[in-house]
Amino acid sequence: MTGTSAGQGRLERRLGLTDAVVIGLGSMIGAGVFAAFAPAARAAGSGLLLGLGLAALVAYCNATSSARLAARYPTSGGTYVYGRERLGDFWGYLAGWGFVVGKTASCAAMALTAGSYLWPEHAHAVAVAVVVALTAVNYAGMRKTVWLTRGIVVVVVAVLAAVVVACLTSGAADAARLGVTSQATVGGVLEAAGLLFFAFAGYARIATLGEEVRDPARTIPRAIPLALGLTLVVYVGVAVAVLAVLGGTRLGLATAPLAEAVRAAGLPALAPVVGVGAAVAATGSLLALILGVSRTTLAMARDRHLPHVLAAVHPRFNVPHRAELVVGAVVAVLAATADLRGAIGFSSFGVLVYYAIANASAWTLTRAEGRPARPIPALGLAGCLVLAFALPLSSVIAGAAVLAAGAAAYGLRRAITTLSA
């Protein structure tokens, strides 16, 4: 069963090119930039710059495949829809399952990250309050979500620009620290790329919102590479700045790498500002994640892979209000009761599988359907699989277990449907 049944309602196409790019930036320039460089440096030292380049290359392939598919299927759901339409119901379901389960845990982690920065002594309570507030913003309509995202992007980019300027203009900066050392093994660079890849993964939010973009066949293929390119410029600037000041070894040991970099640059007064930027970035990531998970939930509910009641669209606000409320409630409960910041490796693995399915789907497009050049989905698919299995073993095992649980649930549902037919 595909498509939208009568009476379910469609989402309204309100997003133009600038809006779509802003949502992509809000998804990518998030909390990860304040933390991801440290584990990448532990894996590859200054070779993290090579890892960043590799991650960007794979992200470009994924973005191109996703953009062509989104133009072809401009509806909510992203790779869940593409996999279903191009590869079969199971592959779409698997992509959607991995995204919804993994990103719901990521939402709770982002909420708790924001809570820890804003009020460490009451991190769980603050996390719940942030989830409730952002769910209310999303519920009130896409226009309010876009305006809030614009504000968040401006604040975070301003903080990151201050970090880059502070580091590169200080006497502590040394270009020699950017050189690749023997610590940068092939395995280490691949692991760094796998860790850094997720900083770029937010461009999928643009595709996931395909049903709410005006002129999607033209807007989405332009918005995704624009957002990705701008994010890459920001990340390269930040990576070069912190490496030049801290070096690969010291960066790998840092718990708050950007704050430590500005202290090493001789501007300790800037460290609290970096903390505020990290809190705002975590909030922006959470806003975009809730947006993406609720839209994928909507698409899966339309096909009855999730309760059909979640397929409703609000008649006034034109948002999947029931899906948003359920996602918000689940995230709030998780944020109140558990600390998932160190236990979401399966989300990383799941995202790479998600994009592997997107690239496999893009491979099946014909030239008349806007198929990208053949090497792009091929390289994207291979890159996703290589990076997925280059992740730490615990992440691979956890991710495979979550996908296996989803596959088992799919098989059980099909068996019950067959028996009752």
C-alpha cells in the first residue's frame, strides 16, 4: 500500500529555496561540530582533515542521489519512500525503521546535551522542557519552525566564526600541526570519516520535507548541494583552526574541543560563549530531528507500518500533528529517564544504511527520471557501507541488532497479514 488515502490530508508546500537551505544548515551545523572533532582526532590525529574530505565526498554522493529521488518523489518520508518505490516495500521499511528508531534516540541525546549546557544540575528537567517547547513550535506550523531555525543558524555560525578568528589570529596557531603524521593510518582515517559523516547527514531533512517544498523538482536539487557546500566551508574552517592551535594529539584528548581551543588561543573569556553556542546548536539539531522523524513517521503510518492514526494532518496548521505529538512525548520520556548520549552508536550505523538504500534506489532511476551519473550512486553506496563497518565494533553490533529487530517485526506483520487474509 502506497500513497495517501482519501481523507488523510496533504502537507502544504510552503518552503522556498532559502527556507530549504536554512533547514539543511540548521540540521547540519548542530551540536556535532562542537564535539565530533575530538573522537575523529583520536582515530586519525591530524589525518582527520583527510577523514573530513572523505566524509564530504560520500555526503556529496548521497546528497546528489537524495536530491534526484526527492525531485522524483516529492512527498514526506525521504529514503523510506525511495526504497519502497524503487527497491520494494521491505527496503523502504528498513530505511524508515532505522531512521525513526535511531533518530528518536538521537533526539533524546540532543535534548540532554542542551540541558547539560544550559543547567547541568537539572539537565533532565531542562531537556524535557526543551523538547516540549520545540514540539509546540513544530506543531504551530512550518513557518514558525523556519523562523526559529534561522535564528539558531545565525547564532551558531557567529560563534563558530568567533572561534575560527580567535584561533587563527593567535600566536598559538602553527600551520605545522596540520601536517598528516604516521598516526593517520588508513583504518584511522576511515573511522574518522565515519564519525564526521554524521555532521553532514542533516541534508536528508530537506528531502524528508519534500511534500512541503514549493516546486520540489527544481528547489530540492538546488537546496541540498547549497546547504552541504556551505556546511563544508564552515567545518573545514573550524577543523583547521582547532588543529592549528591544539594539534591532533591534544585535540583527541579534549572533552570540549572548541572551548579548549579558544583557551589555548589566549581568549578564555570566549569559552562560555562557545558553551552557549553548543547549547543553541544542540537545540537546532533537536528541532530538525523532531521535524524529520515526525515526517517519516507520517509516511510509514500512511502505509500502516506504524499505527494509521499517526497519518493525520492538522486542518489548520498543515503539519502531521499526531506524529509530532507522539514523537515529542517519546523523546521527552527518554530525555527524562535515560542518558543516551553514550549509547546511540546504532544511530550512526543506521544512518549509513539509510543512505546506502538511497544510493541503491538512485541507481535504478532511468535517464528520463533524472538519474545521476552512474559513478555517484555507486561511490555513495560503497562509501556508506565502508564507513558503516569502519565504525567502532560496538556501534556496528548495536546498529545491526536494531535493524534485525525491525526486520523481524516486518516479517511478523507480513505473516499475520497473510494468515488473516
